[in-house]
Amino acid sequence: MKYTYLALVLLIIISGCKSSVKLSEKKDDKQDLINFLFQDYIGEKPSASFIVIKDGKIEKCQSFGYADLENKILANCETNYRIASVTKQFTAMGILILISQGKLNYDSKLTEIIPEFPDYGKEITIKNLMTHRSGLQSYNRLYPKDWEKQLVDKDVLNLLMKQDSLSFPANSKFRYSNSGYAVLAMIIERVSGKTYKKFMDDEIFKKLGMTNSTVYLNDLKIKNRAYGYNLIKNKFEKKDQTKFTAVQGDGGIYSSVSDYAKWDKALYDETLVSKDLLDDAFSNWDENGKTDGNGYGFGWFIDEKNDKKYLLHNGSSRGFLTTTLRIPSEKITVAIFSNYGNLGGLKRKALFLASLFSDYKAPMPAELALKKDIEDNGIENFTTKFNQLKSDNSKYDIVNEELLYLGFGFFNKEPEKSKGIFELIKSEYPNYFGGYYGLGQYYAYKTENNNELAIENYKKVVELNPSNEQRLVNRSKNMINKLSE
């Protein structure tokens, strides 16, 4: 049975057996692990659909939960989700198609294509827009407070044209920009003479047979549509539109995981553009041009580790979360689309599935293996299990932040388990704020008369002063003052 080795190894770890113990092969071993991975979507809940593609073939496609809770419509592999920022892969491809047709080039200036754009954009190139190095201001900060209508791409362009400066000089640094991809959609329209939707339909969806996929329009009936949900006060609310969700170029495509397999196939051949252009899309770009290493390409985040290139992109929109992962060297791709807007962690689930279906060619997320072990066997041997995983770092991906999220996953219902995880984080990563913050929260909220211990841990968070966690630093300071009274 394919991939049995990985399933057996993981089951050995999570059951506490010695490595010499042989488990009988069960047909549903891998399915048990998949059910564990998607347990939060099983039942009367919004859905998640995933697909695993290996060597050009669909290895697994499965759905959990409901695409439409009110009408009791279960999700399936044809369910059409709003893929949010995963759309950027398609917008970037639209630009590459125009480049391959000789209608654009990487160094084409914004003001050459849209002459009425203010002079402050004259140094912005197509390449800057695709790589989030344009310096354009964020449109959500420019949206007039008295507007009630949904913003569309043309509105984004008009708002930017009313500005007189960039947030930073073009190509001087990377800053993720939805504005840039809305402008790219307008460039596609200007250069092709078609609407963004028609261009996507004609040049990508129809050519690849992506019969489920479409670009969102306000009055458009979307077949097999999943509706977005958020859990609010223990009740699922169907509300997947905001004032920003009609913008197309940065996140307006609806698609299914089965259609994504057709898209993935085209990324290995020259159906849409040449392999040289595809290689450009899958490479990092900085101020000096195309480079090796981690960064951003054209609609893709680039992550290189252990001599492998990982191509990734997540998407988040009201009521929807999506993630895609491609490992070209292993010819494996995973896509997960969900209409459960509260649940994160899809990126790690995708890596889990990539590992599960590639015999550890991709590393298993350690926190998910540990979570399964805790659920099955409790917290008592947690440190031992962690050390087992740590001793084989080629097969397990250990990220301290993910361990912190694991701890807080048990915080409300089983706080003693979270305490054990926080203590391990503190011991293993003494220069990381997470373990101290978790213990501060535990002693402040889950025990009595332990203010001193809570303050001690909060003070350590302030002392470490993590640069990207100012909110938690401020909260720690506030808790110190509160508990000191």
C-alpha cells in the first residue's frame, strides 16, 4: 500500500510504542490521520476540501463539512470556494501571458500603460507590482469612510491616482500589497481590451478546462458555491462579503480543489507560458533582480530549506481561508480550501498532507504529530515525544510559534496540558517569548494566588521585547500592572 511506511512511523510515535514494534497494516491508517487533521470540520460545520496531487495524478481528494449550512449542502471536490489571495497566482499568470504575447515586458512602467496615473508612479514597473515592491499605498487605508458601496479594482486605481506619493521608493523593499494586484488587474484590462473576468475565462480557465472557476461579480450566480461562515458567539453566521471583497485582481476568484489540479498541471508544462517565464514566477526577486533563496516571486512565496524549493500562498477573506503548497522537486502539490473563516493552521495541514503522501520527502509538522499523541496518550510523556521528534529533524519540522499555538489550543478546556507545553517551550527556547507568555496567561487565568509567577513570566516577555509582537509586550506590561495592584 502506498505511503504505508509514513503512516506506520507516525502511528508508532503517537501510540507510545517502541520503534521495534511492528503494527499491522490497516487500510484506513492514512484515513485515520486525515480525519484527525480535519476533525474540526466534521459534523454540522462549515467545510474544508483538500486535494493531493503526486506525479501528475490525484492521490486524494476529500471534503468535510458543509458548503451551505442552511440548505444542508455538503462540500465536495467540485465545491467552489473564494480562494482569496491565492488569486494572485492567476493575476500574475495573466501578466505573464501578455508578456509572452509581446504586449508587455517586466520593465514596462505603470505610467506608460496608464498615462493618467500621477508622476509618483513613473518608476513603478510591472515587475515591481508582481513582487510587492511597488510602494503603492494600501487601498483599505484610502477607502472613504462615508462610502457604502463595495470597492472594485477601478475604484482602487482611482483612489491611488488621488495620492501624491508612495509609501516607499519603488523597488526599495518588499511590502505585501493588495493594491498592486488590483492595479495589475486593471493593466490586464487596458492591455488586452477585455475585462479581467473575460481575460481569465478565455486565457486560463477555458484553456485548462477549469469549468468550476470564475471571477466574482456582484450579481453573478456561482455554481457549486460555498458560502463563507464565521463562528460568532457560538453560532455560525453566513456572511462572506465586505466592502473590500469585490476587488478582483488581489482575491476575487472562486475555484474548486478539483479545478486546482488542472491549474497545477499547467505549471509543469508550457500550455500557458514558456518554462522560462514559469521559472521567473517561481523565483525570488529583490532590488537587484532574480535571486536564490526565500522571498516572493510572481504570485508565490518562495521558501527554500533542505535543498528543496517550496512554493506557497495562503488566502484569507471574510468567511474563507485557503492555502496552496507545491514542492516541484517531489512533484507534489496540496491545496486546501475552506469556508470556515475562524480556523487557521491550513499551511501546516498542507505540509502534513505533503509529508503523508511523499514518504517524508516533505517534513512532518512536529506540533501536529505531538497533538495527536497528546489526544491519544495525555501530556505525561510529552517531553519524551518531543525529544524523539527533535532527534530526527530531517523528518520533522519544529517551529516554536507552532508549538505555542498548540499550547493555546488546549488552554480553555485542558489548561494543564497547555501548561506542560508552555514549560517545554520555555526550556527548549529560553530566548523565545512564547513559553513565558503562555505561562503568564496560565498563572494569571487558570490558577489562584499565583500572581507572582504570572508577573515573573510577563516580565520576561517584556525583557525579551520581541519586535513583531508589540501587542503582546503591551499586554504583558498591562498584566504586570494589574496583578501588582
